[in-house]
Amino acid sequence: MQYDGLLLDHDGVLVELLELSAVLTGIREHGEPCFRRLGLDPVSASLDALGVGTDSERVQALADGHGVDPEALWRCRDDAVEETLHAATRAGEKDPYDDIGALRQLDLPRGVVSNNQRRIVEYILSAHDLRGLFETVCAREPTLGSLDRKKPAPTYIETAMADLGVEQPLYVGDSESDVRAAHRAGVDIAFLRRAHNADTSLSTEPTYEVTSLQEVVALGRPWV
């Protein structure tokens, strides 16, 4: 098989991860004015349902428990995450991995597929002068409905394929949901192990396992 494109996850593949606890702290701090306008005290309320990896049902349950509009609650959350990750980028906590330059060796369409917000991904890539490496960025909009399109759903992979006009891309990810999304989209997946997921056990087999983006570029299967 020849790959006619390359799709990559963002956080943990292209740029460093921010600790989940730091994201939740940022949600509380940056989101406090908005949460209070909704009548929700971010200090006493349990906001774990707004953390990374949540789903629409958990958000709905939190909103119902506090008598607030779930869409408004989620927008407060996503706006707070945007501020948190912008600040982390400026502080050098969302830097690109050293091996990202290897991608320039591949002369074929490249795209980013992420469960993060598209506006955040675009900001981080632009902050590091990396946006030009990728022809498309497919990721969430800051709406509650976007949670139902996250990986492991194949939606963003399929959208990126359509944007790039490719039929057989390789996808590079660092999580179980990445592997499952690739299988659902019918594309091969390279599971990238870095420090944060070196010991992760997968219940779904990836096409390849690699430890760097250089290894992705050097894979034995030919690139178009």
C-alpha cells in the first residue's frame, strides 16, 4: 500500500501535553467569571465533568444538577481552556517536540486531526511557526455537540481526508481513541509512544508502533 497523505494528532504527537490537573485548574481560574454569571460557584462545585476526556452526558448531568444551560456551561469551559492553553503556550509549556522537523522530509499532503479545539490548535501551531506544515486542521468547535464528533469517532479523520483529497493516508496518534478512530475510518495507524504513554497498554492493535516522528518518515511502506 502506498500512503498518499499524512494525518497527525496534535497534543502528545506534535506538541507537549499539559498535565490534566493543570487544565482543570485553568478551567476553574479562567472560567470563574463566566461560571459565576451562570450562578455556579467554581470553588464549591465539582467541575471534574468539564475536564479533558469528558462527554456530553456528563456535562448535561452537571448542568442539570446546577440548573444551568448546558450549552452555556460548555462554552464557559471551552473559553477557559482556550485561555489556559494560550497562557501555557506563551510560558513554554506547549512546545513542539524536537522531531517535528522530520515531517518536512515528506512531500505529500499533511493534516492535523485533534479532539482539542480548532482555534487552540491553530493558535499553538501559528505561535511556533508550524501552521504552514499542514494544509488542514480538523478539530472541535467550542460547542457541546462537538463532543459527539470526537475520536474515537472517525469524523475528523474523514473530514481531513476530504479536505486533502486523499484516500489512503497514514494517521499518527498517541491514544487508544486514535487507534480506534483510524480503524473506523479505514486507515492505517502509527501509534507513537512518548514519555507520557510509554507504558500504555492497547486493547486495539495499531498498524505500527513508533517512538518518534523520524520513525514515521522512515517506515518501510512506501510513500507516494
